[in-house]
Amino acid sequence: DSGVTQTPKHLITATGQRVTLRCSPRSGDLSVYWYQQSLDQGLQFLIQYYNGEERAKGNILERFSAQQFPDLHSELNLSSLELGDSALYFCASSVAAGEGNEQFFGPGTRLTVL
Amino acid sequence: AQSVTQLGSHVSVSEGALVLLRCNYSSSVPPYLFWYVQYPNQGLQLLLKYTSAATLVKGINGFEAEFKKSETSFHLTKPSAHMSDAAEYFCAVSDRDSSYKLIFGSGTRLLVRP
């Protein structure tokens, strides 16, 4: 158990819908990263938050957004869903946003868009 | 831009045999490198990391990796494979922008034959 929790574990929805994925980082970790894992793209960085503020954006679509709350949990919002958004979404946390800092991964949320 | 390349999407070994999973990196400066393992339907677990303290890095579950600057490699090895080692293995490099996000290789699925 990494100490990072993600809910829900599975999510099945229809095209055009909106979903919210939730992540609680390890106790004491200030940095939260979101990654997408798909068969065709592999593991891709989406976005990072550090202590409530957005730090960096990766290959994140405009239809996707995220935020980190004062209690440091984070939510990833996916809207106008398309079939291609079906993937495993991971949250990871680290103590700080420094090079070499270990990132601890949650179990992921598997999103299926029908 | 930093990147990692994993040679071989699938590696099959017999139980008790040497495990060798290959990873080559591309970086203009000494990188921070990681190996993660993903068991079926689970998140990623850190096996080991290289942060320039020592070229031979020992990790969990009997795995180790050697950083070779001349070959730009960070191959993962284990002297004797167990059935429980069957999983997908990812090599990653810590990016050098402000996020220090992980850039992953495409993964290698390890199959262990009885």
C-alpha cells in the first residue's frame, strides 16, 4: 500500500458525459501528479499540483481540468468524454517537487467510455 | 528533451533464470532514473532509483540496476526469477523542468515460465 488513495476504482460512462476522479496523497506529501495510461500512448503525464497551485501541464486536453484543495487532495475532471478517453488514470504524490523525489502511485481509476 | 527507451516489449525467462530488462536513456546531464513495477490491476510500485550516489543500485525484491554513463544505460537485473516477478516493468527518468515529472518508457512485460 503506497498510502495514495484514488476513488472510484472503476468508472463506466457514456460519451459526452463528465466525470470526476479523486486522489488523496500520502500524509505530508505536497505534490500531486496525474498520469494517464493507455494502450496506444503508454504512461503520459497530464498535470501537476504543488501545495494547491498548478505547477506544470503535460499532454492534457482542454476538456480536462484539475485542482488541488487546501487539504491537499486533488480532483481530475474529464468532460465531453470520448471513446478515446478510456484509460487508466493514476495519481502520484511526492513530498516535494524536486528532482529525484520518489513518486508514490495510487491504484488508479479505470475509466471506460461507452 | 529527456527520454527513455526500453528494448523488448516482452521478455520471457524460466523460473530461476537471470532476469535482464533493458533501459537506455537520453539526457544531456546526469539523470535521475527509476524502475517501477506494475502488477496486474494495480498501481506502480517503485523498485529502485538512481540519484548519482552510486552506480549500482539495489532495490526491493532482489532487483538491482547499474548506471552506465558510457552506454547511457540503466538495465534492471535479478539473478534468479520467481513466478511472482511476472509483471510489467517501467523505466523512467525525472524531467528537468520545474515539475520533475516522470517520463516513462513503453514498458516490458516479464513472463516467468515454470
